[in-house]
Amino acid sequence: MTTDVIAPARTRRAGFVGGGFMAAVHSRAARAARADLVGAASSSPSRAAAAAERLGLGAGYDSFEALLADPDIEVVHICTPNTTHAAFARAALEAGKHVICEKPLATTTADAEALADLAAERGLVAAVPFVYRFHPMAREARARVAAGETGRLLSVHGAYLQDWLATPRDDDWRVDTALGGPSRAFADIGSHLVDLVEFVAGERIVRLAASTRTVYAERADHAAIETEDLVALVVELSSGALGTLLVSQVAPGRKNALSIELAGTDASVRFEQERPDTLWIGRTEASSIVERDPARLAADAARLSLVPAGHPMGYQDAFNAFVADAYAAIDGARPEGLPTFADGLRAARVTEAVLASAERHDWVEVAA
Amino acid sequence: MTTDVIAPARTRRAGFVGGGFMAAVHSRAARAARADLVGAASSSPSRAAAAAERLGLGAGYDSFEALLADPDIEVVHICTPNTTHAAFARAALEAGKHVICEKPLATTTADAEALADLAAERGLVAAVPFVYRFHPMAREARARVAAGETGRLLSVHGAYLQDWLATPRDDDWRVDTALGGPSRAFADIGSHLVDLVEFVAGERIVRLAASTRTVYAERADHAAIETEDLVALVVELSSGALGTLLVSQVAPGRKNALSIELAGTDASVRFEQERPDTLWIGRTEASSIVERDPARLAADAARLSLVPAGHPMGYQDAFNAFVADAYAAIDGARPEGLPTFADGLRAARVTEAVLASAERHDWVEVAA
Amino acid sequence: MTTDVIAPARTRRAGFVGGGFMAAVHSRAARAARADLVGAASSSPSRAAAAAERLGLGAGYDSFEALLADPDIEVVHICTPNTTHAAFARAALEAGKHVICEKPLATTTADAEALADLAAERGLVAAVPFVYRFHPMAREARARVAAGETGRLLSVHGAYLQDWLATPRDDDWRVDTALGGPSRAFADIGSHLVDLVEFVAGERIVRLAASTRTVYAERADHAAIETEDLVALVVELSSGALGTLLVSQVAPGRKNALSIELAGTDASVRFEQERPDTLWIGRTEASSIVERDPARLAADAARLSLVPAGHPMGYQDAFNAFVADAYAAIDGARPEGLPTFADGLRAARVTEAVLASAERHDWVEVAA
Amino acid sequence: MTTDVIAPARTRRAGFVGGGFMAAVHSRAARAARADLVGAASSSPSRAAAAAERLGLGAGYDSFEALLADPDIEVVHICTPNTTHAAFARAALEAGKHVICEKPLATTTADAEALADLAAERGLVAAVPFVYRFHPMAREARARVAAGETGRLLSVHGAYLQDWLATPRDDDWRVDTALGGPSRAFADIGSHLVDLVEFVAGERIVRLAASTRTVYAERADHAAIETEDLVALVVELSSGALGTLLVSQVAPGRKNALSIELAGTDASVRFEQERPDTLWIGRTEASSIVERDPARLAADAARLSLVPAGHPMGYQDAFNAFVADAYAAIDGARPEGLPTFADGLRAARVTEAVLASAERHDWVEVAA
């Protein structure tokens, strides 16, 4: 009834940069994909050793350079603060390593473009974890849209709401432009929302009008914060469809409420990340709740279903599937829907357009 | 445990113009408010007689003028197509009648303004059924916002989605500019959404950027349709809060899905018209589902609660409360939150701003 | 799109006994049915006058007998404490009045049987408000079961949970055997649950094993309370289907949570009274949420739909439809699904079986 | 914000018996716990080799005996059909191996008791995957009940509904008494339901009245089926609380719908396995939706939270935590809430009581 998505062609040998929460998530996924966890680098040798010990990552390297120099490592997971991604990713690619780099891939479009070009040039696998694509029901939504079940797209209703930065007592390195980059809420979670909309819809946002707010210019450990807490935007898609997107990290009671509802001429489809095992299909005559039942899903959704219907799958399962697919790509497979540096570049472009629109207080075209 | 909101000071004598669905809703509400249903006028004497018979409205008048000439009628309910509202309302006011006029009050800002002025000048009650204000939990939401429970408003996430015009086979006089006016989806349902947002938030939308679509220029009985099916907008409120609003009559599976979610610095509040007996209060530590329990609501919400918690109240109940309050105003009371022609004018202004923004493809200020 | 269910053949002339919450509900329904509200009796002339004034019931009578003696009254609504129902109903029938009597019709099976016989003998309309039958989607559920959509019934999962008596500080005359009768939670709400299960399923409970609890023998104003707060039972239906029913008035957080889920060989159907406008249809391949859309419902459900899909209907709407149908029966119509004294007798029998089973701690057959 | 529950004291060396779906689940959990997956046995050497290859389990052994004889294996996962569990578990314990045995541990109380005794005698870890205990919010529910937040328990409303055997075309070895044992629906899923109720409530079911049904005596590949599809029961708990439990594998539209709602004198708590990341806390004044937010949970719930609030956790995560805790027990830890062979014995006793009650059609005491 279910396939084992993570049966690898052969054992990958992985290194990790960073030792925080995302490194834990990446390393669990690598282990689930039966990789050999070779070692870790961090901001100091002692932190690298501690992370390696804690997360079971093999050896601690003295530096990122030392990790790259290890010929035993073939794929590097970059799990460090945003503004360091581009340099690390570039160095890893230049060292001939495959790269799985946390998002945002880069904090400027130029950097992201250079990285995407470099990866293509070197023929290396270069992936960015737009991981919500790996919920089976997100795939099911996409498959149904692609099969024409919803008809021509008319509207998009999307939001990504969180509350972990809802008060000025809440703080994080991400609020700091120097570490997080010029956009925070949008680059961090808005980019996921746009990626999922475009992935499911199968089309692109072409124009947008955005407004942003920095609600708290001061937080516990930061002053003069310039990164936005909140973004509201209207978007137009290539088919002419319209939509609204609301992105906020200051929405009390909303933990990780990513939702998209696409309405087409024939049906609507709604996916909510916090309840990833169901899909709402809206029809005028009667709407359906489709459960993640591997026996009844599109092939690309069924292959990501590890357990039967009614046995909930979650975030780590989606991440595991992403890493398994990235590793499969290293093996030469072409897994459907693997988000690459080209998608990281796309996110940078949309983020840039959002900031520009908010600054100019005008509609902005999004570069294709 | 519950109060009887509709105990009138004395029996009102009501006349009705129009004989369709809304006339049925108005007349049920008038009857529940123990009014004397004196008579009805319609587009012909025979239609007036038939409506009077069918809806139990008393006598059928030969014309609107005949109805106005009856000194026995003190309040007139106008339930006719949109573009006729202004003239009927003006005539009724000039005849010294109180008026309850369906929305949109007028299809131009100038007409709406003149009507609001005229009503004020004459000292007559002049109400417009922004009826969703009369769900007790919408009042509860407003009371909590006003009491500071949500803190300073940061964002608004709103939508009003329907599907009764989702296919080109679906048709209605409202699609016709000549009868419905220049705006359809926004004037018809977007105006409700904006009214409810502003009513609950206690503040106004000051600027907006909108885009509209007419998905079907031809429907079963109409060609060259120019009124919009769909509107997406981003809004800025007077406090600086941002929001997105999506309004569509072509959203398969959505029947009357008016929802608003206001996030403040301290808490969020969400109200959904299709489940009007609960309110979601979002807080970082734990969110609540507040049930409509008259014993535990704000006074203005409790007074509209006819039945105990868990006994659902609905659309007709809300309409009944609106009419009861309008009648109470005729008796000299000043019921909290009665929507008047000033609110009808407000809706006209916002609608005008939306159409202007969509046409100019630019941000537009909304007149105060 | 919707029909006006309450268009009466002619104006009924109604009297009311009692002046509490249920009298308010009955009188609103009578008014909505365009009845002539002739007058009210209560436990004293002054209370009768006060109730008549407050509820708009016409004249206050000095006594129940005086009300019965008024030839102008043709239908009597009995809204008094439980143990008085039987005597009032008998007297009203003997006076040749049609009767709408609150439930429980009687607190013994013998009384209920005598009343049902008397009503039949006299040819009078005698109705009991098993009012949840009048939610359109309960009718829709019943129509689908009757049409074979669910197949042979296999299981019933039902509950009716409230919390208004959840603490010993909560009190009411119903806890007192002398006023409420020997069963409280079951007679009051369990009877609704059983009626709805049997109404929707189209078959009867034939055997049951029950257990009861009186959690609080003392409450604010009562001591030595013997009536039950809580009942749990297993039931077997005539088709062989099995089910569980849980009935509680001490379930914190549950206001009026009546839910039934019937699973058949082909599909399941779930109805929840607190969200009466939707029906869940469970199927192995994909489950549906059916909205109350008059255009798409069974005839008997559509005729009770006063407003379009997405415009919520509630408890008072259901009550209005019940009274309208009872009045229609007086006019000689035979409205589908009107609950009569025969249904009141059925409730008495099931209640008796529940108490007997709990006392003997054994399975008990329910008399047909 | 989250702890890494699966950081092991040292690497466990695990062997697996069986190669089906549950073996895949167990092996993923063992891998996540950083175990050394030494090898697998199955019903033939070739099947063992295939399972080992497919699931990445190390070597394939020629027989179960050969696996037991390997001194390198210290813990054996038994994932075979029900009726084989007891003999395999006995042999493994006798070989000095720790055992993780699929449920039902045994198909007779006598066998289960002997196994529990043997495990205790040998001082070996012997666990049974009542895995729903490992959803963090089930732990949170338990912690709140234990802390007195719900007060004295009054009622239990539980169900476990599935549809994978809803039609006679659906078949499985479990329907066959020879492989599955004398009880099917109850032993398979009812046992989970009872375990979770007792685990969260902190008290035991002491008496019950049950009824069972075998809806389909013939299925695709089996005739004369005697195992039950459906069980309905009423239960009494040691505190005097009452409850109903419905267990069905023939409930169309229900995939794995395990739900429990416990009502106490002060509050209710509801947990649904299909939405395991939230808990409903019912209170008369206002009910709460508690999200799985590690920063705000009881310690025992927080330690099982791998990812932040709003990032859904699922079935495999719960299974991983179970296996990690079982391995920690091998290391000498005493993890809270690890289900052992004593719990497997408990399940056997309740199952036996259910079958006895259904057969005698009478109340039955459950052995302590």
C-alpha cells in the first residue's frame, strides 16, 4: 500500500555546517535516508564537536574549509544564518560537493543567480528545502490542478501566519539585517508561501503590490530593527488570476499557519500545512475532504506516503522525503518537484519585488 | 438567561417595496418584531398583490406612490434592485417615512451622500442592513477589541467567497450594470466585508490597492457584462495595520464564506459568518473557542442572544435583530451599532475607491 | 430558491401555558407562523399577565381552566414543568383543543400511552417538539438513508453532551423528581438523541444496556437529588446494528453537543446539532461536506430551508418549522415527520427501559 | 526549544522478525534511534534476505532461531502475524534478548501472563507498541489529568473507527482466527483505545457490557469468518466514571479515527489521533485549543516534541519515540509511560472480558 521512498540507490556521505535546530532536522532526514553522516563544521571547533556529538553527525571538523577538504564527503548540508549561505554554498560547489542549502539561498538576487549558474555549470545537485512541497497532499493538489480538475485558475487566497515573534520580548538573530538579510518575514516564510502557490498552481506570480510593517523596531536583544514583521500583498498570476497573500510573524495564536486556497473555474483546492493529511476540494454541488490514502492518490503523492491513511504524517516526514529525493538526484534520478537553486533564485526575485513594491508604494513586475 | 430583544415599545406599521427573497427576509423580521405589516408595493399592482398574499404583508398597493401616500405606514422597507434604491429612498424620506433600504444604498457616492444628508435633515431613521453586525459573536468580537483585549491592531485577514455565480450558466440581474450598478461583487458582498472589518476593528481603511476581474463577460441571459466577479485588495487602516481582502462570487465550494481575522499586539480574533456562534481568540500561549453563551458575553452581544449556548442562531435571527433595533430607533432608542445611511455612504466610498484603484492600477486613498 | 414553509392555510388561534424560556420559543414560532396569539395562562393570574405582556401573547388568563374555556383558542402550547404535562395535555384534549406539549410528554409510560390514545380518539393534532428533526440537514440525512445511500445500517455513534449543570452550583427545577420526573438527563436530552437516531435511521432501538450516575446529590437549592446527570448505553437496533450513546449534563465545555454518526455498508452520515447546516457523508474513497443548499437537497429538506446556502439557520428556525407543520396538520395537511404524542410515548418507553436497565444492571428489551 | 529525544546512551544492536509494513515502521524507528540494524528473519531465508535488502536491515538470517543465536543482537523486534507473537517472544526472552513485540502480545490471557512473568523474571526490557501514548499531546492530556486540571473523572467518550475492511472485497490475514486470534477489531484497535483511555485517565476499566458483530462472514479470500468487525461497549471505571466505546473496522469514511474525550468535574479533555498536535480543553466558561508548543507543555510532553509548534508531528514520530524509549530502558533508564508486556497482558484481559460479555450478553468484571 505504501512505498518506501527512502530506499537509496547507495549510501550517501554527508557533511553538515551549523549545529542548530535546522541541522537537527537535516541530520534526521539524512539518517532516515540511510546516509553515512561523516561530520560537522560549525562556528568553532568546539561547537562543531559538540554538534557532532549531540546530533550523531560523526566527526567534528575544525572549520568549514576542513570539512570541504574531506574527499569522503560528497554532499554538504548548509544550516547556518542566512547571510552566510551564499559564500558557503559557493565554496562547497567549487569544491565539487553537492549542496543542500537552507533558505533563503542568498539575500540578493545577484548572489542567488550566481549560485544557480554555478551549480548548473558544475552539474552538481543543489537543492533548497522548500519542504512543504513534500507533503503528499500538496503533491495531490498539484496533480489535480495539473490534470485540469480545478479548471482555469481564478483566485488565490494564501497566508502564512506565525506568532513566535509576536511580542517585543521575542527575539532571534533573524531580525538582524546583518545575519538575516534585508527581508525577514517574507524571505523566511513568505518565500515558502509563494513557492507552494506557484508549485501547486503550476504558474507564476507576474505582478504584485505589497505593503510591509516593522511593528517592533526594538526587541529584547536588538535595537533599530529594520526587517519586516508583516507583509500584505495582492498578486496577479500569469493566467490572469488574482490573489491575496498575508505573511506575519506577529499573529497571536497562529503557530505555522501556512494555507493556500486556489479557486478555479471548476473547483477549488485548499491545503493547510498544519493539517497536511487532508485536502479540501470545493465544488458547487458538494465539497470533499480528501484524506491521504496512498491507494487513492496521484502517483507523485502516493510515493511520498510512508504510512496508511489516518496515520498522520508530519514535518519531519516531509523533510525526510526532500532529502531522500535530493540524494536520489545525486544518484542520477530526476525526482519530481525537487526544489533547486533555481527555486532559491526565484524566491530571491519575488522577495526583491516585494521590498521594492513596499518601498515605492506601487505595483511591481516580478522578473520571470 | 436570555433577553427578548424584540419586545417593542409599540407596534410599528411597516410597508414593503419589492417581493423577492429579501422582501421575505425583511417581512419575517418585521413580523418577529411584532410590527403591523400594512402593505406592499411592487413593479405592478398584480405583483404587489401576489407578494402581499404570499408573504402575508397586508394589502397590495397599486404603486410605490400609493404606498407612500398611506399615512398608516410609518416605515418603508426597500427591497428592490440596486439602481432603484436611491430614488425610492429619497421619495420615502421626503414623504416623512422612516426607511430601511437594502444595500447598496446607492450606486454613486453622490447619491448616497445626498440620502444620508436628507435623512439627517429630516430626523428620520434610515437604516441599511449590514446585517452581519447582528450576529452576537460579531458584537462580542467588537466588544473585546474595544476593551483592548487584542491590543493595537496589526493585521486583517478577510475574505468573502461565494459560488452562486461560479459558472457562466449562473446568472442574475445583479450582473447587469443597469440594474446592479457599476460594481457587483464588491458592492454586493465586499461592502459587507469592509463594514464588518471596520465595525469590529473600530477603525477605518484609509488606503487600498485593488485589482478586479470579470471572469465571465457572458452569462446565460446577459452579454457584455462589465461588473466584476472577483476583487483582491491590500488595505491600510488608520492605526497603520495592514490587511488583505479577497472577494469572489466565483469560488467553487464557498457558499457565503465571510471571514475576518484581526491580529493585534496581544491577541487575535476570528469570526466566520457561516459558523456565527463561535469566536476564535488566538493567543500565543493557548487559543480559545468562545461559544455564544449569553451569561458570559459582553452586554451588547448578550442582548442579541435569543437562545442559550449551543442552540445555533442564524441569518434570520441576525436580520430580526437588525429590524428590531431599527424599529427601536424609531421609538427613540439609540441601539448600539445600528447601520444607517451614513454606513451606506461609507460603503459607496469604499466601493468607489476600489473601482478607481483597479482602473488606475495604483494605490488610492479612501475618503473619510 | 427557497420556499416559505410558514405560509399558513389560515390563521391559527393559539394559547400558551407557562411563561418561561420555552414559552418564548413557542410564541416566536407561533408568531412566525402568522398565528393569532390569543392569550396565556401561568401559575398565577399576575404571572400570566406578565408573561402575556412580555412575550406579546395577548391576554393573561386567570387560570389554565379559563384559557381552556375560551372557545377562541384552538391550539394550546404547554410549556410548564415536566410533571404537569400529562394533566394539562389531557385537559386540553378533553376540551377539544389541539395540543403542542413540551417534552417529556409524560413521566410514566402509562400516562404517555393514555395521552396518545386520547389524541387519536379525538382526532386532534397532538405534537411534541422533537425539534432537531426540523433542521433541514437532519431531513437530508434521513432522506439519504431512506434512499439507500448509506446501505444497511451497521453502527450508531451518538452523544448529547451539555455543561449547564456541570457544577453543584448549577441548579434547576429539572433536578427535582417532583417537578422533573424520575429521569432527568435522559428524559430531557437523551430522548432527543434517541428520537433523532430513530428518525434518521428509520429503525428502532430494540435492546439496550445502560448505566447511570447522579454525580451531585446536592446542588445549590436541592438536596437528596435522585435524577441522573449522566447515562451511558449500548444499543441494538432492529436491523442488528450496534451503537453507543452517551448523555451528560456534566460535560464541561459542551453546550448542546448532540451528534449522531450512522455507518452503513456503503457510507456514513454525521449530523451535529451545533453545526446544523452541514452533513458529513463518509465514504471510503472520499468523504463529502454537504452544505444546506436548497437547490440540491431532498424535497423534505429543501422545503425547510428558508435562506440560501451559507446563510446559517438555527434553533429558532427549526422550532418555527415544527410549529408551522403542527399548524398545517390542524389545517388537514400531513406534513412529513411531525412528531406526535406517539413519539412522546416512544420516548417514555425508551426512558423507562434505560432506568430499568441501569437499575437491574442488565440488558433490557425496549417495548415496540 | 525542542530536545532531541532520540540521542541514545549507546548504539543498540537490533534484529527484526517479519518483513511487512510494521517491520518497515519498526526499522525506521530503530534507525532514527541510531541503532545498528543487524539483521532480519522471516518465514523463509529468501524472504528474510529480501526484507533485509528492501528495508536496510543488515543481513538476512535463515531462520528465527539463527537470528536468536547471533550474540550480536541484543533486542528483537517481532513484527509477525498475531498468533505467532507469543512463541517468538518467549524464545527471544529465553535467549536473553530484549523484545519489542507487536500487539496483541498474545491471543490468550494465559500466554500474555506467562510472557509478562518471564520478562520480569529475566529482567529484560519487553515492550509492546501502544504507540499512541507517544503523541506529545496524549502525554499532555495525561499530565493535565494527573495534575488535577480536569477534576474527578465523570465520563469517557471514545471511539476507534476505520474503513479499510468496510466492504467484503476488503480482506486481510487478520480476519482469520488462525492467524489473527479470536478477536480482531477489538484486539487490533480496541486495545489501543482502551490503553489510551486508561493511560490518560490514570485509572482502569473495571466492568463492561459489550456487544459485537461480524458483518461479513465471507470476504474475498476467507469464508466462515468468526472475528468481529464491530464492538460497542459501555464501561465503568474504577472512580465510578461511565463511558461508551465504539470500535469498528467497517465505518466508511473513517480512516484511523481514534478519539477520546474525558469529562471531569472541572474540565474536559479531547484527543484525536488523526490530529495529534492539538488538544481540546473544555471548560464551561471558554474552551481552549492547546497546540503542541514544546515551550508550554508538561515536561513529559515537551521531551517528545521534536519540532516547534505548528510543524506537524505524526505516526512515525510517535513510533520513533516509543522505540527510543524502549532502547533507553535497555540502557537502564526508566522512561515515563513505556508500554510493557504488563500492558500487553492488560490488553489481553480487556479483550477477553469483551468477548465474554458479548457472548453471555451480560456485564463482566475486568480482572485487575
